[in-house]
Amino acid sequence: MPTGRTAYGSYTLPSWVMTTRDLLRAGENVRFADGDARREQR
Amino acid sequence: MTELRLSDRLAAVVDALPLRPGVRVLEIGGAPGSAAKAVARRMGDGHILVIDRSAKGVAQIERNAAAEIAAGLLSVRHVAAEDFELLPGEPRFDIAFAIRVGALDGRHPQAGVRARQRIAAALTPTGQLFIDGGDPLRSVKLRDA
């Protein structure tokens, strides 16, 4: 299951939340808050 | 106005929001401003405030939505959802939405508790918060019935 980290700490991605990889694939202007991981790790 | 490509998913999100002329909208975590710019085109003389906890994100919105900001349709504030408060005399918002915001989509539940409290306090009594993960949106319960 994808995991990642933001300024709030680490997280496991809930199944209903798109991964950053999927967002980029969908053509979104993905922007990460300061200190956030660039990708969820698979 | 600066054009940002709006993905099909974000276009569907904007389509699903109950926008109407004069509506006041709060977007949480809205950088780089793609969705907010699309909302600004659909709310007549309404207003959208975009908040973001990232200083870089706020700068991106200010750059990308300079025309909407100058026209008074859109404003930007550097604040996290869990710290957000209305300014003195600032009217409440009719709609709030947050797309892939960790404090609200289940990634950071503790931050989410406080964020939902702050958002509820900034909405009208009938105001609604929408997040992604539905079809394409789902409404978040903010107060007891």
C-alpha cells in the first residue's frame, strides 16, 4: 500500500485517495506543500 | 488571465460544485489555483478564497490568478485548514471544497478533526464541505443533524 510523508508526518494512502503518480498521469498540476514527499512510495 | 490546464478530474469536480451567482466559496489547499480559476468563472459576483499551508503554493496562486485577484473575484491566504479563522467582519462561506488535502482525505485524521471544526465555523449554517473520493465529490458531515 502506498505510503508517503507530509509536514503532518507519515501516512498510508487510503484506497479512495489517488496516488501522486496517478494524479500526474491524469494531467493534474500536482503541487506539493513545503516539506511534502514528491511521491508516495510503493 | 493566466491559463492553467484543468484536468478532466478537476473539471468534473468544478462541474459538481453547487455554484450559483453570488456564492462564497472556500477552497482548502488550492495551489496552484487551477480549480479556483475555473470556479471564479462560474460564480458571477461571488468570491472564492483559496487557503494553502504552503508559502510556495500561495505564491503560485498569486501568480496564476493575478487577473482574478485584481478583479476582486479571488483572494489567497497563507494558512493551514486547522488554523483557519474568518477575519473580523468577514462573511461566512456557502461552500468549501478540498481536493487531495491530507488533513481531510483520511491521511492525517488528527489534523482533520481540527480542520473540520475550523471549516464548520467559517461556513453558513447550511454550508457544505466537499472533498474528493466520491463521484466525483462527497459531502463531509461537519455538524450533528
